[in-house]
Amino acid sequence: EKARLLAEAHEAAQNAEQVRLAEISRLKEELCIAKESRLKAEAARIKAQRLFDATHRQLQEEKCRSLQTFESSQKLAKEYEEMKRAEESLLAVMKKTVENRKRE
């Protein structure tokens, strides 16, 4: 009887050890999967951040180009107005000169 009880206890201990080892193996596998998922998520975050940074940089460059174009347009418009006034002034002087010559 004693030997049978000892054998059952030994078998129960072996079964418990196998269950414990199986649980450890399962937990290791879950940990591996979790680490892999975390690494994939981090890689996706880095990729998204790079895309955001590149897009932001492109938008800033486009904004700068647009501002330069606007400023150039403003400058050209100002120069055009100055030329127009100069032309009108020149025409007025020429007109007076012609009138003065007619009087002479």
C-alpha cells in the first residue's frame, strides 16, 4: 500500500511538473508574440512619424515657395504701377512740350 501511494505521489508530482513546464512554455510563447507585436507597433509608429515629418517638411517648403511667389507678385505689381505712373508723367510732359511748341 505504501509503495502504491508513493508511486501515485511520484506520478502526481511528475504530472504537476509537466503541467508547470507546459505553462512556462505557453507563457514564453505569449511573451515572444507580445514582444514581436510591440516591435511591429514601434516600427509602424516610427514609419508614421517619418511620413508625418516628411509631409510637414514638404508643406513648409510649399508654404515658403508660395510666400516667395506672392512677394514676387506684389513686387512686380508695385513696379508695374510705378512704371505706369512714370509713363503717364512722361506723356504729360510730352503733351505740354507739344502744346508749348504749338504756341511758339
